Amino acid sequence: MIITIDGPAAAGKGTISALLSKKYHLVSFDTGMLYRAVGLQMVLTGMEITNVEAATAIAQKLTFAQMIELSQHPDFRSDVGGQAASIVSSYQPVRQALLEMQRNFAKNPTFADGTPAAGVVYDGRDTGTVVCPNADLKIFLIADVEVRAQRRHKEFLEKGIQKSYEKVLADMKERDERDKNRSSAPMKPADDAVIIDCSTLSVDDLMKIIMPLVEQKLSA
Ligand code: DC
């Protein structure tokens, strides 16, 4: 079973992906981590973020182990990491370099301890359109940008990161525009994706919509 969950930042993809993987014994793959790892390495090595060749070379050499190690860095999930990821993800050769890694993951899905999983839940921006065009179920989550910025602002406060709501909102709008309008694999729903606006839905409500869709596929 392959499920893809795409959509803009802070739409709830990670939360839903974690709940689905637990319920259906699937391993989740947060594909944004790959782009964050490349973006953060650019920042940490002092490369100009506009240097496509350098970003491509980093992407070509990236391993899962390196990505996990980089994910411990405080800027991996910060805006520094998010904006750098969004910029390097607009480079076609970077996307190409990371594609096989993402596709291969579904060939023999296993949990971190090596036990086999019943499939994969991918989350990202292009997992339903480019990474797994043959996925069993494709979800595209949307939510008003103000709602998403409020969620992100709350997360920042909980982590002790001081950033005004206005700045979170402005940065989120900038990232949405870049992710939507880049020429290579822009963020958009696949033609066969189920689009769900979760601006006013709780996580429980959202799961009540998605679980029957998964179960329908499992019994098909
Ligand atoms: O989901 P995230 O915020 O961790 O993603 C960081 C950036 O990576 C996002 O702004 C766009 C990019 N990305 C992408 O282009 N394609 C994906 N499948 C996942 C993320």
C-alpha cells in the first residue's frame, strides 16, 4: 500500500502521515527532510544558496544516515532550514538527484529496526505527481495560509522560538509561492488526488475522512 500526502507547509501532512502509518503498519517518509538536509548542508558549508552545482553535488552524495544526522541540527526544522530547502528544491538537478532515493524506498519498505512494513506513507509536495504516480491513494491537504501560519507560530512558541505571527505569515506566503511556481515539479494535486481543505477540521475529523478511503483501497 502506497499513500501520498502532499500540500503546503503546516497543512497537517506530518500529523496525518504519522497516524496513518501507526494504524496501518506503514513506514512514513517525510520527503521534505531530503531537501532540508541539502539546504542545511549548503548553509553549514557556507555555500551561496544560489549555487546550483554545489547543491546538486550535495544531493547526489546524500545518504539516509547523513539526513538523519543533519536532522538533529537546531536549524533543520527552523525557518533557516525551511527557506534553504525551499530554494534548493526549486533546482531541477537537485530534484533529479533525490528522486531514485525516494522511489527505491517503496521497493522494500522496512521500519528503522529492520522489520518489514505493509507499505509507505510519503509526505511532501510532489509525491503523488512525480515520486509515486501509481500510488494507491493520493491525498492533497490544503488549509488557509492564516490558519497554517497560526499553527506554525504556536509550534515556534512551544519550542521557545521568538518570531512574530506577521513574520511567520509573510515567510509562509513566500515559501508557498516558490513551491507552487517553480518550473520543476511544482506543488500541485495529482489529477487523481483527493483534495481536502482542513482549515476548520480537527485531526480526528480529518482521520474520519481519510480512514475510509484507505480501507476502501485495502479491501479492493
Ligand atoms: O515539508 P517541508 O516543510 O519539510 O519541506 C521543505 C521544503 O522542501 C519545501 O518548501 C519544498 C521542498 N519539498 C519539495 O519540493 N518536494 C517534496 N516532496 C518535499 C519538500
